Amino acid sequence: AQTVTQSQPEMSVQEAETVTLSCTYDTSESDYYLFWYKQPPSRQMILVIRQEAYKQQNATENRFSVNFQKAAKSFSLKISDSQLGDAAMYFCAYRGYNTDKLIFGTGTRLQVFP
Amino acid sequence: NAGVTQTPKFQVLKTGQSMTLQCAQDMNHNSMYWYRQDPGMGLRLIYYSASEGTTDKGEVPNGYNVSRLNKREFSLRLESAAPSQTSVYFCASSEIPQRTAGGYTFGSGTRLTVV
């Protein structure tokens, strides 16, 4: 069975600085998708970025980028120029290419200080 | 706005009471899901439905039942609520991964408290 591990329950960063959230996963599949979701206090689940495993290039969305290491089964999220609005819970998630289920990690709470 | 609509947003139940959480999507997605979110445990899958007329158990199905009423609607029922079911519940929908690059669309969640 696939698993997703987020080993950092909490992280903090100062405004305008850079922070990296870690995620590792375990799977025997070769094709899959990886995601980072943001959950602000409003509780809404917001897709931040996605990575398709067959793509070697790391995904980037504005200030958000990932470091995808397929052999190491690692999928970290880098937030550059952090803003107060980035404060939220961040979830890493995995979905097999031919499966329905999305598997989540336990989340990392990010605090952003002025 | 197109998306996933969950009702209610908040609910307080007494132990032993029953209730149904409603979920509807208007994106013509085949698959729908119910997750629960608990502190320190992330989101865990309760039940899912890959298509109209089918349902399957997820990771934590005990104490819950589901109904896929039609392609749009997927309800979650607690027959006899227990304090351990205090949680935030999310409904989501999706298409097959190859059509949507794997993405889910989530509802806004229901905060349920069982006292």
C-alpha cells in the first residue's frame, strides 16, 4: 500500500524568506501524481502544485516550486518570498496513475512571521 | 460557481443520533469521495464511489454508510453518532486521473461535533 510521510508537524518562516516543506512517499508504482494542497483557516482545500512522475522537470507555480526526486521518493515544496497569506496547513498527497484514491500525509502547519 | 457543495457546514449531534451529510457536484465527474480530517492524521478516506451505482470502503469506513444517489450526489450517513466521529468531513469529486492530471475538487467541509 502507498504511504505519504510528512515529518515536520510545524514550520515557521519570516516574511520574504524561503522555506522548504518535506514529503516522502512509498509506492511500487512507476506512474503517479504528487500534489501539495494548502488549507488556510477557512478550511478550504486549495491545490498549490502538482507533479506527474513521468516528467523529470520540477513543477513551478509562481513562488511555489517542488524538488521531485523519484529515486529517493521525495517531493519537497519550496515557498519563496513567503507572505503572511501563506500561513496554513500544507498537505502532501499521492495518487496512482490508474487509481481513484488520493492518499494524504499528516500535514505541516506553516507559520509566517512579519 | 461550479464545484462541490456540502451541507451542512456545522453540526452538533448527541451521542446516538443519526444524520446525513449531503454532497453534490456539478462538474459531471464520475468519482466522488468522503474524507475525514483529524488533527495529526491528515485526511483519511471513508468511502468512495468510482461511478454511479458503485461504492467502496476506504481506510476508515466503520460507523458510516454512503449512498450514490445519482451521478451528482453522494451522501454520508452516521446511523448512531459517537464522540469518536467528531471531525471535519470533506466531500470531493474527480475524473479519471488521465483526464484531469489527477486533481480532485473539494467541498468546503462540514465540522461535526458529537457530544
